[in-house]
Amino acid sequence: MIKHLLLPLLLSAGLLGPAALAQPAAAMPQSQAQPPALEGVTIDGKSFRLSALKGKVVLVMFWSTDCPVCRDKMPELRQNYEGWAGKPFELVLVSLDRRVQDLNDYERIISRTVPLKQRFVQLWSGEPSYRDSFSKPAQLPASFLIDKSGKLVERYSGRIPAETWDKIADLL
């Protein structure tokens, strides 16, 4: 019983860092026989398939506009995305907002201040053609690191640990 109470207590007190929440892909319930699947239409109307990004390192992040941690992470994501322009890296965000209007409102505000070179692929999970084989995230943000061969390498729940960017650099 104490064990079940200890984790939430440490998390709420800030004594257990985000790296403790990172899980290697081997711990995931998802089958590793096939690369993860993700497809749909981006928020700017383009057809998208994760499988088309084979040969690139991909970070897929599930998020929501009402998630403060998710919004707080955006500047870091945008800076790293811009910094790796021209490298085989892609950042893909999937919005789990209930209403597409919430995502569109957020993007309208962001588009006024964020340069085009810092914009990445975004999908809305409620779009009719949207499909994925990822397990439903229990916590947001939830991020999945995929190597150039399409293999799921790691999964992160909550904040993305700083070491993730080093791992991505190694995979590039």
C-alpha cells in the first residue's frame, strides 16, 4: 500500500524527475513486430503517413491545448526543430483536443509570432481519416521516439527529459 502512495507523493512534491517517467520501448505493451502507424490529414490539409518518414528520426508527441506542460514545451520543441533543419529529423504533433476549433484557435495565435521554419507537422486525432497504432496516453504530453528504420525506440510520459535531445542527436 505504501508503494502505491509513494509514487504520487514523490511526483507531486517534485522529488521524482521526468527522467523517471521515461520508459524504454521494450516496456511498452505495443507489438514491436511492425513499426508504429500514424496517418491522417494535417491541420493545413495535407495527407500524412508516418511510414513515409522512414529514413528520418521522428519524435511524435501527443498533446492538448489545455495541457500547461504541453504548451510550456513548445518553445523548446520549435527551437530544436529549427536547429535540426536539413537533418533527417521530423517532429510530429497529434492534438487530442476534443474540438478542432481549440487547436485552430491556438494555431492562429501562434502563427502571429512563430516563424514558418519553426512549424512542424500537426494532426488532430478527431479528424475522420486519422488512425494510429499507439497506445492511448495516460498522461500528456506523451512522446514516442522512432529511429530511421521506423522502430519505436523510447516512450516518454510527461515532460520530455533533456537527455532525449542527445539521444535524437545520436540517432541522426
